Amino acid sequence: MRGIVTQPAFVARRTAVESDPMTAKEKLRAQVDELSEAEAASARIVVERTADRDEIGEAIAAGYRRIPQSTPDEWGDLSKLTESTTAQTFQRLDAEERAAGIDPW
């Protein structure tokens, strides 16, 4: 069965009634006793990975809230760099056109 990914049994289980008013936490608590040790270990890994991803995502979002992408920082002001390189590129293109004998616009 190499290469085939299957869902753990605890993920595939469903309650008999989809419109059950129980919360997700209540449903999980009700199913905990039915889990094998392997299923419980898998569930714990899923919960830990989800928590790690949430923490990483929140750290990234906090960084963007602290310094929005368009804000100059210690690395420099991107808009000034863009203006400078654009001007340099146009000057080089103008020089190439003059050297090739092309009349300016």
C-alpha cells in the first residue's frame, strides 16, 4: 500500500445525524474512548501540527501588521530604489538609441 494515503479512522467516522446540535468538542469527547492508541497518536499529531501552523501564520501576520509591505524599513525604501533603477534604465536605453543613430521621439 505504498503511495496510497488513507484517512485515519477517527477522521472518517461520522455521527448518525448530520444536524446533531453537539459541538465539535463534544463530538470528539464522545469518540475518544473508541479510538485505538494508534488513532489517538495520529489525532494528537494532527492537533499539534495544526497548532504549529496557526502559530507560524499568526507570527507572519503580526509581522505584516507591525510593518506593512509598503512601509520603508532598515532594508531601504523600495519605491526610491524603483525610481532610481527606472531612471538609469531609460538613460541607458536613450544612449543605446543615440549610438544606433535612432532619432529621439
